[in-house]
Amino acid sequence: MIQNHLPHDHGQTIEQELEHMPSVENFQTVADIFKQLGDGSRIRIFWLLCHCEECVINLSAMVNMSSPAVSHHLKQLKSAGLIVSRRDGKEVYYKAADTEQARNFYKSPIFYLLNRCLTCQYA
């Protein structure tokens, strides 16, 4: 990343820190998590799916939103790898993914305030 020194010497020793700087991919992962945290409805839906497996119709009723709006949020959560789905006949059920990314998302500082339920798979 940095060869031997920076173009301008300001008397700082940042070169040593740059050797330990996380990769661009790690920063992008953090940015993607914050993007998901940027919508309160999406956070509510994800929180519910950490506690139960549910279909779009029931999720819509739980969060008082239209089915298309819930489906939009589910699509974003699924593309971020935070939830998974399974089909049973005509019904599709959603739940939190059992992945490190989903666990990290759930354990983020925002969720710390919401994680009072001991029945959650991540608690």
C-alpha cells in the first residue's frame, strides 16, 4: 500500500498504522451493514426474523406495512446475506441467516438497545 513514506512529511508516524489498516473489502462490509441499519422498518423486520420464521403476509401485519413494502425490505436483507427463505408449497418463509454476517449485524451497537429478548437465536 505505502512504499516507504508518504509524499509529505508532517512529523507523524502514520506509516506504522497504515500497515495495520483493514482491507478495502472490510471497510465495504462495514458500509453495507450501516446501509442496512439506515432504515427503521428494515431493522424491525430483521429483528422479528431473528426471533421467528415468518411469511410476508404475517410480517406485513406485524409491522403494519403493505406486503410489497415488506417484500422490498426482505429482498434487500436477503441480498445482504442477513436472511434466508424457504418455500413450503405456495408459501415462502423467511428467517435470519445463521451466518457470521447476520450475527454481527444483530450484535451491532444499534441492536444492543433492542436485544432484551432471551429467546433470540443470537442472544
